[in-house]
Amino acid sequence: MNRLLFLCTGNYYRSRFAEIFFNWHAEQRGLCWRAESRGLALVKENVGPLSCYTVRRLAAHGISTAAHQRLPLAVCEMDLQTAHHIVAVKEAEHRPLIQAKFPTWIDRVEFWTVHDVDCAAAEEAIPLLEGEVMQLLDRLAARVA
């Protein structure tokens, strides 16, 4: 099983959505990939295991979050070492954090541009995130085809 690592700031909204959404679709496609997610700078203001935006959008897709009720986790070196592919969801926000904390990994990270709620409403950001995840699934599926 190949391991995909999604990174965001708080591991509460964007990376958690990407992880759950990716895993659901990867399983439907029979891909040998499993995603996990971590945060680069956990935020104390995040309450509970998942953002309400994540829960609502996944529910709208018929994807349950019942099995995903863990609290946000901070990324560590071992997470990076065991990942076959790494995605940070917003380059402008996450490149500096990765450069500061894990500089030797910067060239192995794929960067996207999906804003957090301070820059874009969830109704705008999550569809972009879904599109990025679906494109990534297509690329990974093409590797084994």
C-alpha cells in the first residue's frame, strides 16, 4: 500500500477533508493508495476533531466521518519518511513552514493553492480541493494502468 501525506496548517479542515475524500475515492477505484494528513502549525482555536465545513461537505457526498474522529496531529519527520507522495494544500502558506521545519523535504512536496477560511469561503475552497484530489487520483491511477 502506498502512503500519501496531505499537509495543511492545523490538520483540521483542508488536509482532513483531502485525506477522507481521497481515501473514499481511492477505495472506490481499487487504488493501492492510502492517505493520511498532518498539520504544520496546529492551531488551538480549532475545536474538536474536524472542521464543520469538512463534515458538512463530506456528508453532502455521502461520505461518513464517523471513523475519522481523531484530533489534529502535527507532522513529524517519520511522517515524511514513510510517505510515497506529499501534498501541501497551499504553497504560499506551507512552503515557508516546511522550509523552516523540514528543509530537506521541500523538493519532495507537491504544492497546491487551496485557501483557508481566512482567504476564501469553504463553498469556494472545498470544490477546488476536490478538483485537485480528483486530478491526483487520476494521475496515480494512470501510473498503474
